[in-house]
Amino acid sequence: MKYLAWCLALCLALANTSASALVFIVDSIEVNPDLNRGDGVCADSNGACTLPAAIEEANAIFGPDEVNFLIPGIGRKTIQLGPAGLPVIFEDVIIDGVTQPGTTLGSPKDNIPHVLNIEIQGGETEQDCVFASADNVVIRGLRVVGCQGFPGYGIAVAGKNALIEDNEVLNSNFGVRVGDDLGVVRGNWIESTIVDGIHAIAATNLEVYENAVIGGDEDGIFIGASYGVAMHDNWIPDNGVQNDRGIWSGISILDGGDYFIERNFLGTDHLGLAALPNHWGIRLEGVIQNAFVQGNLSSGNDYLGLYIGPEVSGARVEGNNFGYASDEAAPLCNNYCQEQIVDEGVETIFINNLIYEEPPAPTPTPQSPAGCCQIEGTEDGSCIDGEITFGSTTSLEACQNLLDEHLPGTGAIATHFSLGLTCEDTGNGAVQGICRKISQCDDTPLQSCGEGERSKLVLKQGAVPRKNRLFAKIAKTSDTSLTDLGDPCNDTAYTVCAYQEDTLVLEAMLSPGGECNEKPCWREVGTGFRFRDQEAISGVKTLVAKSKSNQGKFSLKGKGQALVFSPFFNPEAPTILQIKNDLPGGECWEIRN
């Protein structure tokens, strides 16, 4: 509906403009300025029509000009920005990258990326890559990469009647910003932003739909102090994994009113069948009047599927799925299958929502009778570090058979530990087996590991192993280059080691390369690498290692029964966690709590 309103507004604007509107066709990847601004001819000193020159001519001529592309050659054409970036757009214009030959539009919400052949590389730019202050601006079909200046938006339009559609924004500080009245953000693929994927403050009558917002460090979509904003049919997974404050969400709303949040997929793959968690799903906070949360799938997130703060009034939550897969056949829990939603709002209405509830605890299994050989000390019968006592038995042969059955360990535990080969009669009727650790960690912490200026560490041993958790962030480590990170996509292994009082209490090893959930475990992201394994077979779910301006940034999350704590772990004791790789000389970084 708002898209129709935008079209009507633009048609009225077109009807009232001068007939002098022009079409400029960019035919060069250079960034030279226009030679004679305002003469109606897009040409630099070499006679080529560059993108900066086209914008300068459009700025100089009243009317809804168009900038199209016809750069010679096959495949993607990259426009590398210098420190000054592109000129600010202050007249209404349509910039249409779809006009470049070879462009194919996909469907981001269905995990079908666009193939866009006009790429703008932020590189050295000290500002936003594409910024418009004018009304009636259209930005379409651009692939914008690496905008990390200040503030570093890939695409930002501050005027009314903005249309930002069918773009890609990757590895930038922010993805897309839209402000003022009657904006539309549609069909964009936004991935790996350092801050928010889509950001709007003080907007009215804004529509955000059919976008994919993936893998941002903070919020997927953030809307603040706005009114009449509709967010629907978006796919929003894997945001907030590098949070400091622990509140980043797939959709985060702060203040304002009349919000419509409908039919979005948050925290899952595009089919809603596998978890790709955000930290939170949907978060409504601050003074908000009237929010309609309808038909969303918010499952698989690390924390809550929905949070409604105490100053939110009149929210209506209807027909949503919190904690199940889209087929409603299997749990896909938020919050490690604990609380799915928290409602602290005023007069919130809940209607026909599907909300996961943890089943009652099973009846404890009776102890095996005397004479059976079993491993004690763990819930699932797996080995833990140190000496393991077996149940009373009169038969060393029975114990030996048990050891043989478990060698070299079971499941994920096998990557860390191996049972000993012999049973010993302790002389009092009990039999012991020795758990021998297979470790890449040193017995005591390494010295001289890099420490960050801003760090956070959380280690939690759950009441049952599947609720074990690990979160660590190390930011702004000095003397960390991209070379120091190695190449974990191919040949560099990483190890995580935690110590208390010089005793190893937790470890995990991440091998180079490999496949996780039928996708590469490691991949390059911006100026670094990301490991992701939703099943957390090693105990580690995500590890992000980046370097920028010779400073390192690391984020680590682990969970589940494969995250094995030593019997010597003390949740109250000071802990040193070290992340190291196996490059010659052994680079390492650490955090202390």
C-alpha cells in the first residue's frame, strides 16, 4: 500500500517538473568530476561519463533526471571510490544499476541473491558511499561494498519519497538508511554490516519489505522514534552475534508508534526449517503506542523470540510462531528452549500464537544394578577430564568391554578426549578407567597474548550439558594484521583454551576448511574470517576474527553438550580465555574476567 503511495507521489512530482529532465548514461568506471557542470552533458576531461559526473549534472539540472549505465565489457564493473566519495545528491534523480547489461534480479527474502554488475567499492571513502538529501530519489540495482568511513552507510537517502530497491550492501558500517516521509526499502540484500542493516530514525509512513538482512554485528533492522512504519516479508537471520550489550535483535524498535511487523522470518533459514540465530528476535522498547506483531516466524534465536518493554502500550501479538519450525512439526527453540517471549507491556493482546513450551523433565532412570559397568559423573555417560570411576562390578572383563565400546570416545567428545585402554581394580570392589585428554591447548596459559581495549567474557555451565554457554569478545587488540589471522578457509586451525588458576578448564578446536551444515564452515567476511556451525559439533557455534587498521576484533559463541567443562571449573573463579592459531610462532589473543 505504501509502495502505491510512493508511486502516486512520484507521478505528481513528475507532472510538475520541467521538461528539461535528462538521461545520463555512465560509460566509465573512473571517478573523475564533470568538466562543465550544468551544461547538460555528462563528460569528464577525457570525454567519458563517470558516475560522479552524472550526479553533478543531475544536481545542476532541475527535474527528475536519470542515471543509467552502459559500461563496456562483460561481467561486473567496479567503481572504486577515493577519500571524497561520490557527490551528495541534492536533486531528485533515478540511479538505476539494473540498466547495466548482464544484471539479473533475484528474490532476497527467498535466499536468491541478485546478480548486479555495477559495484561501488567504498575503499578509502571517508563518508557514506551513496548519500542523497533530496526528495524523490530512487537508488536501484547497485552493489555497494566496504563503506567503512563515517558514518559509513552503503546507501542513505534523507529526503521524502525515497525508493531504495534491489540493491546489495555488503561489509559496510551500516547498510541502508532512509528518513523523512513515504520511504520504501524493498528487495535489498544486506549482509555483514558492522552496525545496523537497515536504519531509520524519525521516519513516517515507511515501508520495509522483501529484504534479506544477514549477519550484521548489531541490529538487522533498527527503527527509532518513527510512526506508521510497516516491516513485512523480510528474511532476517544471524544478526547481533558480536554484541557488547547483549540486546541486538533481528528487528529492534525504540519509541514511536503505529508499527506493523508482519510475516517476517527471524532467526532461521529462508524456509524456516533450520536455525540461523539472531541474538534476539523482535525487541520493542521505549515509549511505543500501538504495535502490531502478526504472522511472524521468530524461532531459533539465541535469546528471546519477542520482548515487549514496560513502556509499550497497546501491542497486539497475533498468529506468530515463537519456537517452532515453519512446518510446526519440530521445535526450533529460542533461548535454548527456555523462555520464548517476555511481555512487560501495558494491555498487550495475545491471540492464536504458537509458543514453544519446554516439556516436563523426564523421570530419572533407575541406577543400574550391581554388577553392571557404567560411567559415573556425567549425564550422558561420556568421558570427562580426569579420573573416571565406574560403577561397582565384580568383573574386570565387563569394564574392559565397556572401554572397548567407547574408544576413542563418543560423538563430539571424541574430538577432545579418549578413554584409557586398561581397567584397574582399586582393591575395594570398584573399578576405574583413566580419561586421557587429547589436547591442542598448553597446560598453562600462554604468555604475551594480545589483549583488547574492550572485552567481555561469559562462561556458564548449565544444569544439563545442552545448556552450557560461552560468549567472548575481544576488541581493539594492537599489532594484529590480516596476515596474523592466517587463512582458516584453507590451512590455519584455531584453538580456544580457558584457564582458571593455571588449570585448563575448557577447550575447543576449529580445523581449517571443512563443511558445516552442507556449507563451508569458514568464509571470508570483510577484513577477516567467520566460522559458523549451527550444530556446534566442536562446542563452538561462531568465531569471527577480523583486522582493521592493524587492530584485531574477535567474537566467539559456544553452546551445548559438546562444550565440555573440566570437573575443576569454578563459575566464580577468575578466568583467562585464549584464542590461538597454528601459524608459525603461534599468534594468540586473550581476555580475562
